[in-house]
Amino acid sequence: MNSKTRLQALSKFLKSKRANIQPQSVGLPKGTRRRTPGLRREEVAQLAGVSTTWYTWLEQGRDIKVSSSVLDSIASALQLNNDERKYLYDLALEVNTNVYKHEVLQTKLSPSLEKILTELKYCPTLITDRHFQIVGWNPAASYVFLDFEQIPIEQRNLIRLVFTRKELRTLAVNWEHFVKGFLSIFRVYYGQNMGDEWYTQFLEEMSNLNSDFQSLWQENQVNMAPEVLIEFRHSKAGKMIFNLTSLQVHGATDFWCSIYTPVEGSSTEEKLKKMMKKSVIV
């Protein structure tokens, strides 16, 4: 990510977070002459204890010097959560400057990860790299989602698949809720890997490919490990309800593990077991 792209991302992030805050929530009157939703720039500056001009420059994406202490004040004024704060620091301080030149990401799973996939027999599980390329999955995931083995390796990107495959779009009862969890994690990686131009190319490609992607990406949601309740309408099993738990795999590789656990008290696990007894993969 070059400096211009980084500052543009910072600008869009600050604007979206400012627009999400209701004046009443920070002790300001709602007023009747507000042209835009949320707080005004001068109000954020006041809450953060900085000049309106300086904050305006920051939000405009100008290349100005920023300190951690001032960013702390801005993060508090914008009511950012911990993951959003880290994302703000990544963009504003440019702390991640690694340059990636035609790097081939590690795709081989360790024996321990292979064991985890095997043991989570009735919990559909996906393992992705920092580009959200799917590098591992268990049979349950193939039965519930797609037969990933039949998808060419270069097309096994989880973000791309949820936006382009009709099977996945019709699977989730609330599709937007389904994809927002992945996008919020993807944005964390986006902020952490400033030197990787792959993200710029991928975002441009996806924005041109799918208008829904562009609108949802512009919401600027950031969450390292969202816990999401997902309801599926499976073509063969019917209603299935899962809790999605996302885990970062620490170590030499930069993998992410997404585990779908059947909700207790539902018939999801029984349906999955019945479906997996058959030899035909969905």
C-alpha cells in the first residue's frame, strides 16, 4: 500500500466513524441544521482537544505528523473499539512498512492444524491466509458450503467466493450479516500489511466486480474476532444455525481459522451428520 492509498484509507475511515456518532451520545445537542449525519469535524476536534484545522487536514488525508497521544484522543472522541484503534494507528503512523515483492504465501498446514481440522468433524472449519485465500478446510465445510477441491486454487479466495458464488449468497439467510464478519477481519489484515500492493489490486478488482462489495467495504468495520450467529438455508439440509468463532493462528504462518459450531438445542448437528453419511458432496 503506497502512501497515497494509505492516507485515502485513513480519510475514509475517519469520515465513516464520525458519521456513525450521534451528537447526543457525546453530550452535544442534536440541532436542526446538520447537513450530514453524525458529528461535525469541529466537534470531533473539540472532543479530542486538537485544532479544527489540524483534524481537518488529518481527515482530508494530508501527510502530516501525528503522535500516538493525539491519536488516542481522536480514537476516544470517535468511540473506537480496540481493533479500530489499532487500525487507526496502522494507517496514521504507518507502522507496518514491510515491502512484499512477488511473495509466495505459505500454504502448507502444520500437523497440528491438520489434526484440528480432523477433530472438528461436525464443525465446518476454514483456514485462510492474510489474503483470505483458503488454504485448508474439513469435509464438513465442503458439505455445508462448497466442494473447495473443485475450485481452482487461484479462485479459492473467501472474500471473492462469498461475493461471486450464488450458492453462498443464497445459503445465508442474512447474507450481508454473513459477509460483514469476514470483511471486518479482512480490514484488519489490510491495515497491518501496508507494503503489500496485493490489497490495493484486489480491492479495486472486487469494487469493479461487485457493487455490494464496494458499499459494504465503505462501512469501514474493523473487528479482529467477531462472534457471529449465522442461519443458513441449506439446499439439502434445510435450516442450519451456527456460531462463527474466528481465531488467529500464531506462529511462522499468518493463518486465520473460522469455525462454525452447530448451535446447541438446534437440529443442525444431526442434519450435518446425516448429510455427511452420504457420499455426494454438496
